[in-house]
Amino acid sequence: MFREPFRRSPLSGTLERVNGARVGYARCSTDEQDVWNDPFGRLFLQSLAMVAEFEANIGHQRTREGMALAKKNGKLKGKQSKLPEPARRSIRRRYAEGEVSLADLATEYSVGRSTIHHIIHGASENPG
């Protein structure tokens, strides 16, 4: 896969800010002030960025594996309903019979109108 030249990489903006702040690293072979623009400086920063990206990816992988294991064991169930099933049945029945409005039900149950709307018009298996 072809990669764009270093000057266009996301790291180049960071490199420019670091260089502008006059931050450097110690090297025995040179006394240059602009050490981040030489090939060794670029390699050093790209290596650090690569290790940081690798560590982030390992963390994401572990999170996904943990969530898969929790789901397999029945511990990861997604967002839970704000109202118990008997209350949701009552809301559907009362709204269908025309007893109360959607806004009145929201006030009565201390939830948003969107929650009531999802209970009435959404799929019954989705949490409200």
C-alpha cells in the first residue's frame, strides 16, 4: 500500500508544533537546533507514533474481546428500559384507547415524550 510522503502525514502538524516550541532531543552526533526535520528525527517520532497507535489498538481489541465474552455469558444486554414491561403495556393500552395524550403519559411517568413515542410506535422488543 502506498503511503503519502511524510510532509503530508498527520504527524507533520505535531512535528511543526514541537519544532516551533524549540523542543529537541539529545544527540551526540549533532548540535543542530532543528533536529525534528532531519531523517533521524522523523524516524524517531514516527516510531513513537507507531508504538502509541499499537498500544491503542491493543486496548480496543481487549475491550471488544471482553464485550464479546460478557455478551456470551449474558452479562452484556445493551441499554435497559426506563420503564418496566407492565408500565409499557399500560401506556400502549391507554394511548390506544384514547384515554391520555402522549405528553400526559410522559409527564405521568416522568420520562421524555420520545420515550413514550418509542414505547407506542417502536418495536416491542426494543427497550423504551
